[in-house]
Amino acid sequence: MPSNTNHIMPPAIANEVVEQAKRLEVLIPELSRRLFAVSATESTAGLPASQLKICLLLIGGARCISEISEEMKVTVSAITQLADRLESAGMVKRVVDTEDRRVKRLVLTEYGKTLLQSRQELRVRRVAEVLVLLSPELVNSLCDGLQGVLEAACLVLPDMQNAVIEVAKLLG
């Protein structure tokens, strides 16, 4: 059990929790692979994960390279190189900051927005095709359970706070 929790559990319950954690450790990546694997025909298929991550960060609006660097925990020079590739591909463009003309921000182009929107629509469609096979009660329980796991992860792993905020924004 994590040392930063204040819960003392009987050994039988702790063992059960560990077994459930092992099960989720297998299930979640497998579910993710099956639902969200990129097919060769997908519009963002040729986009490396690091470039896709930058584009996903830009959905919320323009960001400067140093902000992206901090968020992704990589060097500014690495983000600059990735931004150059994305700009060459027509996915992003650099714009001058309205408050400080020395600062350049990255923003998605209309082409970039369109590709990400079609990617999201495909992913939502895939998940919907699976969810219609389940009862509405199970779907609601699943959504509530996953939200609870995410919120609990934020308590145990404070770095996850940004993830919850981003997910909340996406869910409206």
C-alpha cells in the first residue's frame, strides 16, 4: 500500500486490493489498445505520440513552447523541434503573443483542428459501438467508477491533478 495513505486495512482486504490492482493493470492497457489503437487509415496515423500530445495540449488554446515543455516534462529544444515538424506538416503555426511580442505561441491550424476532431469522432464512435452492447446501468457504473479511480489517483499521485482538470474540461 502507498505510504502516503492514512488507511490501515486488514491483510485480507489489502490482498484483495492488490489483486484488483493487478487485474486493472492488465485490463486498462488492453482496453485502451482495443478501443483507441490507431489504424493505418486514420488521419493522424503518421503522427508520432509526442507530436500528437502537443496537438492535444493545444486544443485548449495557444501555448508557448516553455509551457508545453513544462507540461510534457521535456526540454524546450525538444519541443521546438517537434513544433517545427508540426508546423511543416501544417498542424500548428506560431503566433505572436498579444501581451508580449517577444513571445511566440503555438496554435492549432484549421487543418490541425480538423484532423484532431476526426480522430476524436472515430474514437467516440468506437467506444459507442462497444457501449451499446452493455446495459445502461453497467455503462453508468463504469463511467462513475472510472471517474472515482481518476479522482483517487489524484489524491495519491498529485501530478495527476492536471489530468483531472483537463478531463473535466473535455467532459464539459
